[in-house]
Amino acid sequence: MPDPLSASERDDVHASLSQKPEVAWAEVGRELGRHPTTIAREVDPNGGRDSYRPSSAQRRCDQKRCRSRPVRLDESDPRRQRVLDELTAGRSPEAIWADLAAEGVEDAPCVETIYAAVYDGRLGLKPADVLRTRRRRRRGRQARCANKRPALPNIDARPTSVNDRSEAGHWEADQIIGAHNRSSMLWLTERVTRYGIGISMPDGYSAVAVLAGLVEACEQIPAHLLKSITFDQGSEWAQWELLCGTYEIDAWFCDPHSPWQRGQIENQNRAWRWWFPRGTDLASVTQTEINQATAIINGQRRRNLDYQSPASLYAALTVR
């Protein structure tokens, strides 16, 4: 959830509506650095375009956010003046908190409390005057966390032997989703032989469930034919490092919004969808049924394999 609009932002929204009642939410959002949906959800429940008033919207927001515990650093808080003095002297909220904690001050305000008190005007200070960032408004939570995600091994670094299919043992992974997004199937396909493995996942596609499905699939693959797996950027693959560490394999990830970069399994999805159409409750499909469909798909001769079947090519590679 994005942070609620501040009082000054509500005044800006009202000003925009007063000047141009039909103004697009995207235009208001650009001016405030907010998503258009955030502006719409602010205005619509508070009288709409014709009757929006920032004061009543602020009261409604305050009532919804009312907490039983007292607000920190208000005028009755004995630590308020010290925090004010130190912020004015140029010290950071983290340094202030560290001093209070080192001195053993009881119930000392945390760093987040000090930042919140500055940005919501509780201390009567302008954020641009006392904070290092000079930022007038807080960034949304998603923006603050955007840079914390570690870089994923990009598909561009995938070795030539994987891209040109000169070496077997490199797989692509994907899922097909069942009715109402409540169930799924996990599929892996080997790049050289086009051999596929399907795993039933009736409990959905959380990262933990997907890891269990990947382990089940990897256990079916001989060690010499398990060298890497290529994923898209879905959050369901979040446990990939644990998988790779367990089986000592590499992982590669497509660019954001580019699942077509592992096109083999994207094309193969059409074959699986013939057996398990969209809207199917995949939780009711047994592993036996998946194995039967997979056996037929793997057993068909294909033109791109010089009219050999994935099953026969894969079987030849499993013999050492």
C-alpha cells in the first residue's frame, strides 16, 4: 500500500480540481509524484471531483488511522524538544536515535518515528531544511525498497553452449496457472532434446511451493543432465539460490517483462494447454494424468528434431 497523501498534497489535488475539474488523474499524479490510482482512491471516496475538500479528506484519513497508543513526539512528549534541537543542528534521525539508545533513554523514538514526525509536520519542521535528502515528500514504500533486490544472473551471460544447444543438460522452467489463479503446474523442458517434465502443484505457486516442485522435478533428472535452469522474472522463483546450491547448477533469468527470451518453453505451453485448457482447475488434475499427457507429448516425432522424438533423444543421453 502507498503512503497516504499529506495535507499539502491534498491541497495540491484540490487546487488542480479547482483549476480544471476534468483533469486526468495521471496529470495530477505526475505533478505529485504519485500513481494515478492513488489520486483516484483519494478523491472518489471524499466527495468526488465536484465536492472534494482537503480538510474533510484529512479528517477522514486521520480517523481511519486512529491508534489506541499515543502519537510519539507530539507536544506532550518530553523527548520532542531534544529531537527538534538536534535536527535543527544538522544531525540525522539515525544519529539521534543512536544517542538516545546508547544513553538508555526509556521508550526512545525509533528512526522511523522521527522521519514520520518530520514528514507529517508534527515537529513543525520542513523536511528539506533538516533531512539530508532535501526531499519534500517521502517516496512510496515500493520505491524505497526498489534497489534492495539483488541483481539476478541475466540471460545475456548464458554461455554459448546453452544458446546454440551444443550441450545437453540445460533446462527452461515455467508454470501454467489454473482456474481463479489458485492452482498451477510446473514444467521443465530440456533445450537440446525438447524433453519435458510436468509436476502437479495443487496448492498454488508460492515460492515455497515452487521450490518443492522444482526439487521434485530435479530428482527425476540424472546429475549429468542437470546443469542450469532458465527462469522468467516471476517472484515464484525466489528460492532459486537454495535450489542451485543444493544441486550445484546455474540459474539464468530473462529481462523484466521478457519471458519470450526463453521461447522454447513458451512455445511448448501451447501443447500443454491443449491437454489442460485455460480455466481448468489444475488442483483436480493428478500427477498420473500429467505423466500420461507428458508421455504422449515427449513421444511425438518432431520436425525440428529431424523427426525424432524428445523421449528417444533424452533416453539416449541418460545412458552413460
